[in-house]
Amino acid sequence: MASIGHVAVGMAVARAYDPARKPRWHSMALWSALALLPDIDVIGFLRGLPYGAPWGHRGATHSLTFAFAGAAVVALGARWRGRPFVRTFGFASIVLASHGLLDAMTDGGLGAALFWPFTLTRYFAPWRPITVAPIGPDFFTPYGALVAASEVVLFAPLLLYALWPRRRALRPAAIAAVALVWLGAGWLIASTDPVRERVLAAALRDDTRFASGYSEDVFRTIAVGDDERAVRGSLGEPLNESWFFPPKDRPFQSAMEVSAAQLPRACLGVWFRGAAVEEVIDRQMCEVRGVVPGLARAEVIHVLGAPVESCAAYAEGSGPGFHRMRMVCFLRGKVEVVIRRWL
């Protein structure tokens, strides 16, 4: 999810909803809570509900149908309190619908089921500048803090609009300066421009080791939906990769978002370093099938079959410094997600 972004939308709407007076903190809190409401589905996710299920994370509650239905409920409540129904419905619809749309602009997960219940297809936006925020306690880690800081920068215009004193007008020169600073910071965070990569590499003391034969130019051409064989052929052998074998009787779960504790007992995942198994999700269950560290990939295919999902990593850190993450995940022979970020 785009956690800070959702809150920023709520705060900005709190001010726009009643522009005649300064919004109070409780008003901002209520609108921000409404903006975060679709993530109530994380309760089912943390209790083991499959990610890809209709009510799984980024499923029904992230749809436009849920947004309009929720907005109607909010508008009825506002009408009972003497507030305008149509105005409240419009702003509440924007707040709730923005959640799924912003999540579709993140670089992780399965996308948002924007058109549920008519289709369970998960959608991503063509441009995905928002780094997906970790779920649960992982949000309160150094990496989570880095993601939150990037969102503060990306959504700074909404935050400034919500918090800037009404009686203090900015001069055009000051607005232009702030806009230039924001555009520059946004470029550093969200762009995939080669110049930006070189700037960050120098500033962060790049400590990345790439797979033999890897090319940044080729990686930039990879898109969701591309054929797996063609992608692997153009990028070459990865440094390491993960294979996943979800149970056939359950809806698909994204391997990037599932913890081992939520999965049934079986040999469901295998990690490779080079051409041999390095680790497995459930060692005991994999040992029963003969899948143990050191086993060749060809033998894993012989025992478990071809993986439903796999993720190939073409870059990793070679020391304690920052490094680039370059990973492609495949689902049933097609590119599911392309991950490029600094860690």
C-alpha cells in the first residue's frame, strides 16, 4: 500500500471539503482513516486468507464498487448530521477510490481488483513510482522508514496544501522554487532514468554486484506480461532465484507477500544459488520429497514439476553499502512484476 499517500489524500480532502474554514485535526483524522479503510482486508490476509482471493489483500475492498458503496454510507451518515449528501458522497468517493488507484501505482503485490465484482483481475498502472510499503510490523523497520520518507516527498504537495496556513500566501517565486525542489526530489525517487541511477550510485556509494551478462538497458525494456522464456533468454542466468509451488486447491497467493506461517505444510518453495538449492520454505516437508540443499534445478523439476511462480534476482549487495535490487517475478510463464529499487 501507499500508506503516507493515503493519509495525505485524506488530509487534503479534509481541507477541500470545507474551504471556508481551517479543518480541525479530528476532521483530518477522520478523512485519513476513510482513505485507509480499504486496507481493512489486511486482517484476513494476516489470518491466512489467500492474497488472490476476492476478499484478500487489494481485492474487493480496493474496488470502485466498494468505494461508491462506502461513500454512500458515509454520505448518509453525514446527512443525518446535517451535512450535504451529494458533496460528502463526491469527496468520500474520491478518497476511497484513490486508495485502489494509488496501490495500482506501487511496485509490488498483485495489483488492485478495481472492477470487482465484475472481474477479479488485478490491475497495475502503466507508471508505478511508489515503492510498496511493508505490511504489519515490518513497516517499523529502517527499510519501512525509507519507504515512508519517499512517500512524504512524493505526496508533499497534498500535505502542504492541507497544512499551509490560509492567511500566509506564498509568492510566485517561492512557489516556483518549492516546485523545482519537489520535482528534483521526485525525480531522484521515482525515475528510472540512467542519469538518475548514476547520481544515486555516486551519492549512495553503490555496492551492487550484477549477474554475468546482465544489462540495465535490457532490464528497462522488461514489462508485465512479457514471455518468461524470452526475458530469461535476454537477461541470462540470475544470481539467485526462488521457485514457488502453491497448493492446487487454493486461490493463488503472491509469493512476494506470503509468510511461511500462513501456508499449509508442504514443499512449497525453493531458493537457488546458481544451479543448486540453497534453502527451502519447509525443510522437513521438502526432505520427505528429497528436495534438500545442493540438489540441482533439474532434479527439483523432476520431483516437484515446473514452478507456478518464480522470481529471478539479477543484482545483490556485495558489502554493507546500498545496492540496486533488480528482480523479475513470473506467474504461469508471464512476467508478473518487475522490481527495481535501492536497498
